[in-house]
Amino acid sequence: QAIARRSDGVLLFPSSSSGKSIEMLQAAHVPFVLLSSSLAPYQTDSVIIDDELGGYLAGRHLMEAGCRKVAFLASSNSAPSYAPRCKGFLRACDEAGVTAHSRFFYTFHYGDIASDQLDASSPAVLLPRLKHEGVEGLFIFCDIEAWCIMATLQRSSQLNAYDFKIVSFDNIDSALASPIPLCSVDCGLEQMARTSMELLRDRIQGDNRPPQTIVCPVHLVCRNSCQVKK
């Protein structure tokens, strides 16, 4: 539709299946910029988040909160940002001496909070299992998924909201106050938006430099879902 409407340019949040979209835009010579993540093997303009550093900061935050048995939870492991966040998380574990036997990786069914058809990947089933295995801290892929997990804890008859120390990614709370405070990695969404628009504008105006990859800095915002007494 963007091509048919002769759009001057396109901002695209890529998923693992965005290759066809990228090829269509390239074939139509429509300038575009990928937001949040690049997508291999395509060489394109991208304004990306430092996902690896963000994963590291999240993992380190849990370690500094005293966690020595941790898990990384996500609703999918196919998002382009999953692997670098995982890599950073593992680096934090390695630095803290958390062995491979004390770090876990699970995918869960997002949206299964109130479902009666539960399986091993449903939060209501997965979380008691993690508690039984002695997991203390959770790094959850993004804030929306973290709120899903935290809502499950609040509704559970087997668990409570303080059974896990939690840190997440996106810092949506900076723009949209949530009812559940959450430690989260801020990925500079406003800066990413401004930078991507500037880059796209330059391309629309005829800038023909090689593809640019601009990395936005990240930092961690603590709202005490890590349960550290201050």
C-alpha cells in the first residue's frame, strides 16, 4: 500500500519475516529505514537499539539484587532482538559466576493469563515450576510481557508478587504510567524516532551514501521490581 500510494519514505519495524517487505521497497526505490533492529543479510539504513548491552544491564541488575539462579522469558525467540539480548544476559551471568545449570531460557504463551486450557508454556504453569527449581530472578523480553507475568503472579493461588525479582526491556513506563512498577532497560525510543526521521528525510532528499547503521544508547531504570531495599 505504501508503494501504491507513492509514499516518499517508509519507517519499518522489522520482524524475522520482513525480508519480502524489504525487497519490495528496494525494488520500488522507495527510501526506508528499519527501526529497533537490522535484519540480516540485508544492507539497509537502520536505527537500532543496543540490545546486547541492554541484555547485559538487565542481567547485571538481577545479579546486583542478589540473584544467583535466573531465567530469561520471552513469548518468542524469533524476534531479531532476542539473540543479542540473550547474549548480553549470558555475559552478565558469566561475569557474576552464574553457571549454565543456574540460568534458564523459556518461551511462554503470551495472553494465557485467564485461559482454562493451560500447558507447560502457560505462565500459570511455568512460574510455579521456576519457583520450585529455585529461580530467584526473571529477565523478561519486554515490558508488555513482563506485565503479563506479573499479573499472573498476582492472580496465582500458589505464588505471590514477591516470589521473583524482575527486570524487563523498553521502559514504556517513561511514556505510559503502568499500575505495576517495573525495572526496565530504557532504549531511547524518542531519540530513535528522531534519528530515523532525520535519516529518512536525508534519503528522500537524495542522500546516496552507503547504508547507515546508527546505534541508540540504553540505560537501566530501577523502579524496585528487583526488590532491593533502598
